[in-house]
Amino acid sequence: MQQGDQEAVALLYERYGGAAYGLAYRITSDGSAAEDVVQDAFVSLWKQAPRFDPERGQVRSWLMTIVHHRAIDAVRRRKGRNERALPEGPEEFVATRGRPEELAEWTLEAEAVREAVRQVPDEQRRTIEMAYFEGLTHVEIAERMAVPLGTVKSRLRIGLEKMRAYLRPRVVE
Amino acid sequence: MNCEEAEDLLGAWALDALTDDERGEMAAHLRSCARHAAAAADWRATAARLAATADVVAPPPALRSRVLQAIAATPQDGVARPVLAGAIPRAGDQQRRRPPPVAAARRRFFELRPAAWAAVAAVLVAAVIGLGAWNAVLQRRSGADVGRLATRASSVSALRMNGTQNAGVVVYYANEKKALIVTDGLPALNAATQTYQLWAISGGRARSLGLLPAPVGGSSVAVVPFDAGSAQRIAVTVEPPGGSAQPTTPPVLVADV
Ligand SMILES: [Zn+2]
């Protein structure tokens, strides 16, 4: 076990703990569940750290994806529903150290994403948020909103496409 | 599932909103269709960005020590397995992945290299550098991550502290009328009694740009609305918690944008 690594995780916690806790809390609406999610996510980050290519990707993307999955799982367990298998998820991201310029990039990106979401019409945005923050399937969303399934599919698709088009020139991959 | 149906479900797939049956069929289609596999990865990356729209909330202070204790009690995965950027992993796929280059495998993931960042920053902030010069510097550096920040920038300026040039940078985006402030070597304050506050200075008048987040390891980052047409200088002062209406102390950091 490397002392330096533990210090690095502490540093990442200083930088991203608030964002991780904010996302977990938004999804679970429960402080103690959100704490468990954040703890699990940082432990996963720690366990899997040796697998990452240090030169590529963003550690925060990866961390936030884990937080999202764990938080959605917690909500589903609470509702007595089966957890769904994780999508390909975290391994699509690879991690780097939490460097100042990465933090800076994320700050800029968060700004751009908030702007992008503001460009999406209300109904499409609400539909996307029900999927992302509540973990509902499109069938469940259709029931909840009392609209046909086809409407939900196209709202998810068109809304996300608007976000994507808005972000493409603004967020450098 | 055919291509038309897959196309139709891209949004729901990216947001993990498919039913279990649909998800299985979609996954099967993505394994056999390169076009939709690429599209699905792209859409999912967009969906993942929604994380940034949740408010940042300070966790309870006790969580930090809980996390660090849990980490101290948890062994790391022993074997370094490569993770390829953009790859969509599949069950049973692990053994077919390329092993990592030896040099990369030797490097510790968490090895922090503030010196590399400081070196780039030092070159950049030696003077107010135009975009062309910034790019030239970046092309000579392997730390191209920094370059991604600069690709849309209109100007880069030095942050000065007590006459030294190496206190960070201000990157100005004219199109968006925004400034990105990155500090380097900024001392921590006692949050109970003091905070850093940002100001736009124009003709001797100061307008608050808000509080600067507490620095971690000397580094703090903020994005603020800023128009170089109406103010030419950004300053940082030490103020009481919550900030002041006007600066009450001399600036500790200054940049001419
Ligand atoms: Zn296809």
C-alpha cells in the first residue's frame, strides 16, 4: 500500500467530494445514502487505480459515473426493484491524476453543460432528468407523464441530441 | 434489432432508460454494428455530462475521515489491466486487450506532478502571451492537457503575487465574455475568519466577481463573467467570510487581462 496514493485520494476528495456528494444527494434525496454512495465510489476509485493509464482521460468523469450508478442502485433498492446491470459504464472512462488543469477544465465544462441543458425545451429536459436523476425506464416515464412511449423515446433522443450539438464545439474532447 | 430501431433508441440507451429486454437486444446490435457502437459511445458520453448539472454540496465533515479509513482498509486490485480510451468492454474481453506499454505501467496512476504544471505555467506567465505563442509552447510540451484549455482562449495573462510572476494564470475567452482563473501557490486561509474575493478593476473602481474557492495545494480555479472591454484588470483580495461590497485590503494577486 502506498502512502502517497492515499494522500492523492485525499486530494481528489478535497477537489471532487462536493460534486460527488451533490450528485448522490440529488439522486437519493437522503444524506446518509449519499454518504454511503460517495464512500463506495472513492473506494472503487482507490481499488481500481492501478488499472488506469495515467496519461489519458479524466478522473472526475469516471468518479461521477460511479457515483451516478451507485446512487441509482440505492434508489432502486429502496423501491424494492431489482438493480439493473451496470451499463458498460466506468470503463469507458480512463483516469488521470487530479491535476489543477483538470479541475479547471471541469469547471469550464460544468458551465457549458449547464448552458447546454438550458437550451433544451422543458418537456425534453424533464424527460431526460427523469431518466438520469430518477433512474426510470422510458416505459416508466411514459406512465408517469401519461404520454405514448414513442413520445418519450423521441424526447430523450431529440433532447440529448440538442445537448450534444450545443456541447460539441464548446467542450474539447 | 435492426439499424433503424437502434437509431431510434440511442437516447434511451445513453440514459440507461431501456427495459432489460431492450437493453440486451441493443447490446447485441452494438456488437455487430460499428456505426451504432460509435454513436452509442458518443451519446453515452453526452448523457454522462449531466452529472455536472447537479449542485456541488459540501459533504458532512466526518465523511472525509470515513472515506480515508475505508481506503486504508481496502487492498488495491493487484494486476494492472489496460483500459483503452473509447473501447466498449464486453464480457470475456479482458484477456484480448493489449498489455500496457511498460513505461506507462510503471508510472503510478496517482503520482502527482505539480512540478510539470508549474513548469508550463512558468513559461506561460513570464509575460502576457498571445494565443500563437501559447500554442507554440504547448506543442513543445507533452502536457497537452493544458493545451485543451487554451484552444478557445483569446488571451493568457500572468497572475502576479508580491511582484513575482508565478502565481497562476488568467485565461480570457472574449467570445463568451468569461475569464478562467487558475492560481498556483496561493496560501490557505482560515475559513472561519477570511476568504479570497475576486474583483474586476476598471479606472480605479472595483466590481466583485464573487469569492474564489479555497485553494487546495495552492491551486484554486474559478470561471467568472468578465468583459475585457469594460475592465482591464482582475485582482484578488483577502476579505471577511462572505466577501465585501468593496475591497478592504490591498490585492494579493493581480492580472492585467
Ligand atoms: Zn446499426
